Amino acid sequence: MDFKVIRDAKGNLIEDVTLEPYTITKSDNEKDIESVFKNYIEFVGWKQGVSYTRDRDKSSRYKFRNEHKGSTNGKPDYIFYDENDNIIALCDTKSTKEGVRASIEDGKEYIRCLKEDYSVQVNAVIGFDGVTFLLELFTGKKWEAVKVDSQFVDRMPSLKFLKYIINSKGKMEEVAETENIDRNKLNGFFKATDEIIRRSPIGSSATDKFIELSTIIFLKMFSIKDYDKQFFESNSKFRYRHIWDAVVNGDIDLVNNEFSNWLNVAYKNIYRDDSYQLLHLDSLNLIRVAKLVDRIFATYELSDFTNVKGDILEYFQESSKDGKIGEFFTPRHIIKYMIKLIEPTVVVDKDDSVYIEKIYDPTCGTGGFLIEAFNRYKEFYAKELPNMEILKNGVLHGTELKANTALLAKMNMILIGDGHTNITQCDAFGYDKIEKFSKAKDAFGHYIPVEASEVSFYYEANKKQYYVKGDKTRKVSLEPKNKIDFYYDDFGEKIVLDDEEIQKKDGKAYDLEGLPVKRSKGVNYKGRYVQHYEYKIEEKVKYEYKNVRAVNPVLKKKKLENGGENACYQENFGEFDVVLANQPFGLSEPPKADYLFIRHMLESLHDGRNDKTNRYGRIACIVDNGFLHDSKYFSEREKLQKEYTIRGIISLPQKVFAPYVKTIKSNILLIEKRKPRVGEKTYFVKIENDGYSLDDKRVKQIENDDFKILMSGLWNKWDDTVFVNQETGKKTYVDAHAEKKGFAEYHMLNAESWAVSNYIRYIVPEFEYNMVFLAPYIHECNSKRSPIEFAENGEDIIQIKGVSKKYGNIGVQGVQTR
């Protein structure tokens, strides 16, 4: 029994609910039923001594009375608790003969007496007789069987779902999931738009085509949502009601000038460069594409660009050699699972003030993580949020290096209602990239000096670059002041100076021509002052990186040096609660970029526990196997696992990014910004199936999803449960997650490798076998024989004829030893 999304009467949602089946067992022995139920609930994820106990209260606070049984110190079979040790449900199992109703009634009697004796209200009772499972809830007036819509909950819920059921008061409905449009139905639209765009000045670049079509769809949706109302109200001279009317009429000038300028002001620097063009098609081709877009909108209900973004990418990717197009897209289901794992939350204080955990994506691409986080806040915390405007104020933040990609992210955030106010286009890192030159040599192997009078310079990145006058490709060095080199003759030999050829002036030696003397190994040579050497002209430019910082300083500067506003400024940098990211894999610039991204994320988080949430900063990011396993990152892994808590590592299928990236081994890395406790282990998970076919087509396969297994009772929550001894103050931690051998396991980290395959091994199947003593069945003879009998099945007994050194002579009746 699976539910994708359930909603209660208050609008609260819970996702991916899986109710596991139990093994039906008929028995008149109640002990048999108890044993079956115990195994079942532990399989679901309940832990004895933590989330349930047998016969008695966990802390011996209460005695259980049951007037039905005439008992003043009864023993309910199962007592269930929440994370604060509050009793939330009881169960008294019965034999099949007694039946599930007797189980329910005895449970209710324990609950009635508990309230009467201790004023403790328990609102859930569970009945089980080996054949039937029943869950009833006290709604305030009466007990009712729990249902989702009209479907009974007839299997054991997880702790998370049981708490949700109790809070819902039993009124729950399944929310129909909005499916993406069938990709095959969109192929004709993509093909037609591709034909138009690639014959325009845009050309065949998959990236450029994707950005152009995405911008056109943005303008369509912007008009549908009536976001352009203010523009036309303040510009009555235009004959259009919506900007889409201008697009349909091919009015490029209006879109790229007046409207583009207004958009940049209304949404606070949507693009950094004032000269940026929203559209690059000519008028005629724009009209053609606009007609196609109108047709597809008339056929399908497109409420959100994210519904079709992946399909657009996939289409352009298939016919393109532009492998970089994959950088735009992280699969939506992976994003959703990562958000569930990291649990961004909203806290309401006693004074009704609301604190929303601040989320940051340092490589936000087109905004996938931020969009899903925004939607989650709206769906799960509608009751806590006084209005949606509060989500726009310092909650969602993103940094993106590439201007076009950042623009798409801002467009997406505008369409969902966030307004993009905290997305900046900037490099996450800070470093100086310096072109690396090698000095050229002449035929004799000597560096080639260049006279200062023949050298000029220009500025590049506020640094002088020297070159031979008239040819900027001939770069030259700048040597230390008064540098002396050897003066060579026409044959490349050093020129030796005799004593009479040397004169002294101001304590320095010169030859008779006034050139400096260069002394080497006790010999005086003719020298020359050198200010510049010529560099080699390399086929491939080489660079070196200096002053590398994980955080670009401009992210923290509100004002520029000239006093102007800094468009890269991230107001809450260093105070974020959560980081969600899919960092670029294997970047060569700057060196060890994979590690620098993680350092960047850690520095973006607040230190210690947040005063409002009492939680540490948390990271969920996608990394490749290189960072987890490559020996060049050993010292970085060692440092990270000593300074921070690696909560979990989840390996993903190699085809998870197909078709954008055909094959890559990637992982979800989960980090908490605190030092690990002594002996604290990391939770490793091996996802082999993510709910989609493991080929380039990636067909949805709901029944084949390891994430559902993980989220249904194994991964219960982010934080471990803490018990504090009231007398000693000693803290005891109980793991938040359950293990399943071969799939999800706890292990101590070893910096040699963090790769999941080094911790979770394939399990060798266990075979049943019996040890049989063969001596009674062996008849020994003196001559060698070929086999004359063969066993056809396990019941056959055959004679084994040959020589037995161990048993000596063996007769028909048994073993005879000598």
C-alpha cells in the first residue's frame, strides 16, 4: 500500500508513505501472534526500547490497569512512543480465535484507565490477531477506524506516519500527483521550434536554443500570470495588453528595450549587463515560434516551466554534441528526496514570530533546488506562514557563475512567486588566474633578453602585461631590478675577462665598456643588465592559480569600492541553515574544486546550533566518486571527517543523469556542521534503482524505487534521538536510522575512501545444507574403478568405490579399522 502524497484537513502534507504487508499467521496461541507482530513492526522501523516497549512503560512512570481483565498491574503487549517518550499508541495482540475486536477493546481499556489514573491521553489503539490489522483513532468524541479517503489503513504505519495520523484527527485524503506531460506528445513541438531556431543567428548550439525557447515560454507564462500589468499601466503608449502580444507580433524592439529595462528595475537587476537582450530571434522567426507556443499551451495545461524544462533539455541534448547542456538539470525526483533528507523547517515562537530556515545553493543552475524548497515551504508550512511574502525575504539564496543560466534561475523564481531577490551571478570561489609562461631559449640554450626600449605593456585584470612593441603575442618577462646575466659571443660562449679588463666603480666591477662583471665559480665574465626575457609562444595556454579562496570575497561585500551596490552580495552568507547543491564534477579550475565547493558550503552555514531551531547547519550535495575515492583528496577527506560530521553517503545509479550525462557515478553527501561524537558512525546507502529505468530513456518505474524503501522506516529523520539522565546529565544517543544489510548500514569512516561500495558489500546468498557422515555408505575395494552409479536426487544412496586412507577397510556392515 503506497501513497505518494496525503493531505489532512488542515492542509498538512506527508509524502511517499509506504505501508509494508505482514505475513498472515493463524494461531490459537497468543505467544505466536506476539512474536509475528514483533518481527513485523521492527521490519517497519520500530525499535524496541526506543520507539516501543513490551509489557511495561519505558521509564516505569505508569502502571497499566485493565478492568476487563480484573488487573491492577496489567501488561499491554506493545506500548508505542514518540521522540519525547510520550505514549502515542497501545496494542494488546490476541490469538486468531479471540479476534482483532478483542485486541482493540483490551487496548482501549488500558487507554481509558491510563487517562483515569494519570490524566494521560492516548489517542491511537492497534489491534492484531495474526490475520487482521486494525488501527483506530480517538477523534475527541468517539473511536474510528483510520482511513485515507475510503481506504482503511490496515497495515502498521511508521512512527512518522502514525504521528501524522494522530495529528490529522483521522481526516486524510490522497492528493493526486500532477504528472508531467508525455514527452512523446511534445516531440512535434520541439522538432518544429528546433527547425526555426537553428536556422536563425542562434545556430545549432543546444545550450543557446534551450535558453531562447525557455525565455519565450517565460514571457508567455509571465503574461498568463498578469505579472506585466504594471508595465503596461505605466506605459499607456503601447498598444498591447500583455508582453506576449508583443512577442506574437514580433515586436523585438519593445521586448529587448523598454520591457527588458522595466523588468531589470522591477525585479532588481535580473541581469548584470544593461545591454543584455532577452531574445535573439528576428521578428519573423519569433512570430513562428510564438504561434507554436500558443498551440502547445492551448493543448496542454502548463502552469509551471519546470514541468517541461527537462523535456526541452532532453530533446536538444539528443541531437547535440554539446555535453555541457546537462549542467542545467538535476532530476526532479532526486531534488525532492534530498530536500526530504535534510528537512528544512519552519519554527513558530511563543510570541508567534516565524523563523524559516535559510537555504543556499552555491551552484544553483536554473534554480531546481530553490524552486522545490519554495514549494515545500508553501505545501508543508501553509499553516505556520502568515503570508507567502515572507518567503521572499532572505529565505532562498543562490549563486550561479554563468549569466544565461543565472537568468533562467531568476525567471523560474519569478514565475513561482519568489521574485529571485537573492540569486546572484558570480563565481563562488575567489582566486587569481595567471597565465603561465616559459622563457624562450636561443639555439645555444640561453634565455633571450629583450631591450627595455623595445618593450611596452597593457593592463589585464589590474596587472601589467609586457610585450614586444608591435606584437602583443610576443610576451616578455619583467625581471628583478639590476638583474645581471652573462654576455654571450656569436657562438653562445661566455666571455672571460682578465683582471686588466676590469675596473671598479662605487664598489662594483665593470669591464672597460662599462658593462657589469658577472662572477661564477671564481671566474669573471662579461655581463649585461637584463630587464626582460622573451617568453615562448605556446600552442596551449597554461595557467597557475594563486590566492585561492573557497569563498569569493565579493559575496560578503555589500558595497563596491566605488560606493555602488554590489550585485554579488549575499546578505546572509555565513548564517544559512541548509545548503542544497549539485556541484560541477571534476572541474580543473581552480585545482581541487570538488573540495573547495564543500569548504564553500561549510563556510556559508552558521556556526553551532541555531537559536530558533536548535539545529546545526546541514548540507546535502551531489558529488562524484572521484572526490570520495581518489587518493589526491585523501588529506581533504581526513580533515573533513575530523572537523565535521559526515551524516550519510548515498550512492546513486550510474544512469541517474541520463540522457544529459550518459554515465557517471555520483553520490549524495550529507554533512552536519559540528564535530563528530566519539565513535559516531556514518550511514551508507546503496541506491541501485531510483524509480526509473536504468537506460537513456529513463522510463518511470514506480515499483522499482530504492528511495521508497529508504524513506519508509529506514531514514526516519535527520537528528538522532537524545536521552538525558536526569541524575548524571549524561547523554545517550540513539541512531535516527535503521539498518538493512546490503542496502543501508552504519560504518566508521576511513579517509582512504568514502565510496559506498567499500562499505556495503554484496551479500553472498546463504544455502541450506546438511552434514552427512558418509562412512556407513562407503564400500572399499582394492582396485581402481570408474563410477558405475550416479545420484539422481537427494534420496539416493550409492556405493563409493575406491581407496580410503582414513577409514581403512570398509565392509558392507560398517567401518573395520586395522
